[in-house]
Amino acid sequence: MTGENRQAEERHGSAGALPSIGGCGGHVGAPTSMEGTFSIIGRCAKTGMFGIAISTSEMAVGSRCVHVAPGVGAMISQASSNPRLGHLGLNLLRQGYPAARVVDELAASDPFVERRQLGCIDLAGRSAGRTGSGNKPWAGHRAADDVVAAANNVVGAAVMESMFETFGKTAELPLWERLLQALEAGKRAGGEPHGEKSGALYVMDAQPFALVDLRVDLHPEPVAELRRLADQYFPLVAYYRLRPLDPNLPGAADWLASRERG
């Protein structure tokens, strides 16, 4: 099933998805306090890279909610997050399960799934998401080929929609820039009603280590701080790709200066 077909199914309230593109405006019995989160999972169709950008009202979101494996796929488990679900999801992807089946299997195995928000992209770029009915509003997700945008406990649907639309309009950019621009769009749309405290940007290509791994914690504006760090790091992505293969390269500052001189 393609990501576009899943979107149509979500709009009609499929199992595990709520009406209005998997969104919920309120739920009787929902918890009165829960961390809010907004995130974007992306795959670059040209390179096969996977990555996630995310921000939340609790600290250390990059250690709990981000799950990416090269040549496998990417997963998020957020809201009342359970990192075990992310690791289990990656294991299912390694066995060849498509994204939609992964999300269904995780939902079936988790007694607290209605408190979770899940997203998944598989090796072929197929995507799936699930917003549990116990997520604090506004909460919802949208999935299409190579992308899942998800948000919970945010000011409104525009947070999720802005991330989704921004990612779709920036296909010519490197994946790390596309993801960060999408996260920034979600923040501009309002983000969480009381602000965020942490953020992360994580991208993997074919190597067993991250190409981009930036994190911000206990910061009043973590998305803006991610951009500050990214503006320093993005010009050096190529350098840190080369250095493991050539330890005789000059230092990062000298290498960058030589590139800027042409």
C-alpha cells in the first residue's frame, strides 16, 4: 500500500487512525499531563538516507524517540514514548515487514498503544503512522511515500501540516536540511502551547554511524538552537565523511577555509 493510499485511509478513520488525517481534537479520559512532541521522519529517494527531526517539552528527546538504521528504515515512538517499540520496529523492518505491518504489529503488542504515537518508513519508502486515542490534543499524523509528520499536544493541526508540506517542497535539498526546515515550519506554526525544551536531528546513510547527530537539551528555544548548531555543522558533513578514510586531512576549520577559497 502506498503512502498516498494510507493517507486516504487515515482520513476515513482506519484502525489505529482517527478522522481528519489521523488527528484527534479531544478524548474522554485522556491524561491531563503528557509531554507534547512534533516530529518528521524522512527518506531521501535519491540517496536512500533516513532521518528524523524532533522537538518536545521534555529533555533528551534524541535519546528516547529517534530510531534509525541504515539500509533498514526509521521509526518514532513518541507521546508516552517507549523506546523499546522503536527497537522492535527496526527489528521487524530488518525481517522485511512493510511499514504498515510494522505499525500494526507494534500496536497489537502494546497494552498502552492508545497513549503512543508511532511513525515508520521502510526501505522502499513506504510509510505508516498511528495516533492513539489517548494522545492529548491537538494530536495527529500524516504519511506519504518517504515521509511521516506527527504531532501531539500542540497548538493545532497546522503544526503537523506545515512540517509535511515543507518537507514535500524541498526535495532538491540534502535530507538533513529538509528535515530541519520542516521542524522549523512546525515551530513557526505554533509548536507546543507552552514551548519546548529539547530537540534532535539525526540522519544516517549507508554507514553504521550517523552522518548528522545534533541534540539540544534544556534550552528555551531548542529548534532555533538546532539551527544555530546546524549552520556550523552542515558545511562540514562532507569533511566528516572523508576523515575516517583519510586521517591526513587538515583540521575541520582549515579544510572548510580551503573549500571556501575555492
